[in-house]
Amino acid sequence: MRLPPKRLVRSILIAAVAATCAATIGSAQYCTPTYSTGCTFGDGLALFQLNTINQTIPCSGSPAWYHDFTAVSTQLVAGTGYTLTVQAGYSSIYVSVWVDLNNDNDLSDSGELLGQIICSASSTNYSTTITIPTGTTPGNHRLRFATEWIAYPSGPCSSETYGNAGDFTIEVLGPSATGTTTAVTSSINPSVHHQSVTFTATVAPVSGSGTPTGTVEFQIDGSDFGSPVTLSGGVATLTTSALSVGTHPVGATYGGDSSFSGSSGSLSGGQVVNAYGQAASIAATGGTPQSAMVGTPFAATLQATVMDSLGNPVEGATVTFTPPISGASGTFAGGNPATAATDSNGVATAPTFTANNTSGTYQVQATVSGATSAALFDLTNTEPIPTLTGIGLLFMLAVLAGTGVLLLRRG
Ligand SMILES: [Ca+2]
Ligand SMILES: [Ca+2]
């Protein structure tokens, strides 16, 4: 085959490396395709989704162009169509899918080629429908995908140039297996950061009676979260308080059992985790205790921090700072009482506070709606300290007075 210039260049660059990778890979019972260049330039599949299988495919490992995913399986009911969705890492990638329907360790029998897709553009989903023929023996079967650039691979075991291949396991269920639905709900949505949230997956038959058994795997943000959870009465739950602030997709995948086929579902809209909830407490976190001379401003501004019941700082809460009405007290710039909104750290900063002309110790209160008790600032207005100038003046007066007495005596 004549290679386009781009392909020719890249082919020359890596030909020596790729050639060493052509070896027999995978299960000893199954021959595998080989690739001279493989997926180095993104050729082949990057994503494979079939029923409950959701597999990203790296171009790494030895060899990078073949992956044994036979530990990954899904259940397909014979005679039912399932959507296969794939994504390629390069344009014009042709995909073939086979299943060893008669379990004779090859994928080349008549009817074992079950689907073909052309991924015209890279990083784009393309879908087709895969249907296991009725009459296929229930149980595990090998599924293989193989790819090539601008042409379908010659067969399930051929020598190819650009692309990759991989094997999965499918468990074929007889047409009598009952389909299921998996629904996901949240105990509280939206929730608040650090709040415990319980997700519930409910697996139900699409028709008839009976209770599905087996396990459900939860996914959060697209990745498996925790170990599979065993169904109890068709229900599996997952509780976490570890979600960060933001919106998190939450899904659940039911693997199926001998009577019920697998299914998956997701939480509508995802789990929304807010940074904070309602204000629940307030604390004096700046400017206490301190003192100032009567009639002068306090050096440190009064600061109060507002939290919700889970200890998250609450932003935008209005804090009211109230000094005593009479006696030793003071005045905020702008008048009493003063109000200030909390910042993103939950901190409200009062305007400058100036002691009145009465000395003594007192408390300024800071309050916020939702908190049952106030934050208290311990402040003291102090008497003026006699200055050196004042002492000197008294001394001089005394001296002058003494001098006057002496003059009077002489007179
Ligand atoms: Ca076969
Ligand atoms: Ca055969």
C-alpha cells in the first residue's frame, strides 16, 4: 500500500521500534492481531462502551496496541440490541467487533463479526448496535475489537499497520433474562461541604416480579468510587462526606445476575456541593482583648468569623457589632451599631472603634442571624497617663510658689 506523505514520515520514524513488538499476545487459545506501528499517533480506539462496559484505552503497555480486558465483562441478553459507542484517537479509524459465539476459541466463524463502525473524526463518539443472536449458548464469550486506518482490519487475527485491538468478556444471557433499570438518588441535594451524603441505587426489573441480586459499582466524577456494593432488596447505598465543592456526576452500574441483566443509571443533574450552609455560630477572632485611652481609637479592628453547622466559613453574612449604650463604651466610625458582611473566609471586619471618655472595662457584642449566641470582644478604656510635661509644669508651679514666699519674707 502506498502511504500518504504524513504517514510515510511517521512510519519511517518508528518502524524499527514497532517491528520488535510483533509477538503472540493474549490468551494462548486465541490468536491476536499485530500492528507494525500501532497507536503511537492516536490510531485505534481510546474509548469502548458497551452496556455496562466503559473502558478508556491507553496507548501504553507492552505492546501498547493490544489490551487484554477479559477481566472486564458485561451481560448481554441474546436477541436484544445494545448500543456500542467508541471513540478513536485519530481520524478515519475503521472498527470491527467479533464475538466467539460458539466458544471454539476463534472469532472467524460465520456470523461472529457482529458490528463495524467508521470513526471519521478523532475524539468523537460513534455508535452502532450489537445484538447477540438468539440461540447463542448462555455463559461467557470473548469479544474482540480491532481497528485499522482507512480500512477495516482484514480479520480478527490479521497483521495491521495503524491501530489497536482488545478483548473483553461478555456474559450471554438467554432471551428469558429480565432487563433491569438502575435509578440513583441522593439523601440531600444540594449538600454542603463536609456534609455526609448517601446515594441510593435501586435496581428493578423492567417487567415482571423478582428482586435482582449481585452488586452495584458507584461512580463519582466518572471514576469508580469505593468497592462494589452488594444489593439488599434490590438496593445499594454509598455514603460519603468527601466530595469537594462543585457539581459531581454520580452513576451506578449494576452487574446483573443469572436472572437479571445489568444496567446503569445516574443521579439527575449530579450532586451539587455548596461551599457553606446557613450561619450557625459566630466567634470573636480579632481585636480582643485590647485597650485604648479614653477618647482614642482602638488599634486593632474588631473581627468576627461566621461558620455554618459543619464548620464551613459563611460568606456574605451580615454581622452587627453593638457596644454598650452607656458607661464605658465607644463609637464605631459611621455610628452604633455597626454592620459588616463576611468575606470568603467568613470574616466580618468592623469599622474603626473609638473609646468614649469614660474609663472602664466592657464588652462589644457581635451577632449574626442564625447563631444563638453572640461573639464578645473584651475592651478597656484607660485613664490618660500623666505626661512628663504635666509633671514638669507642677514642679515649676511649686518652685514659683516657693520663690514667692521667699520674696514676701524679704519684703
Ligand atoms: Ca468461534
Ligand atoms: Ca471456528
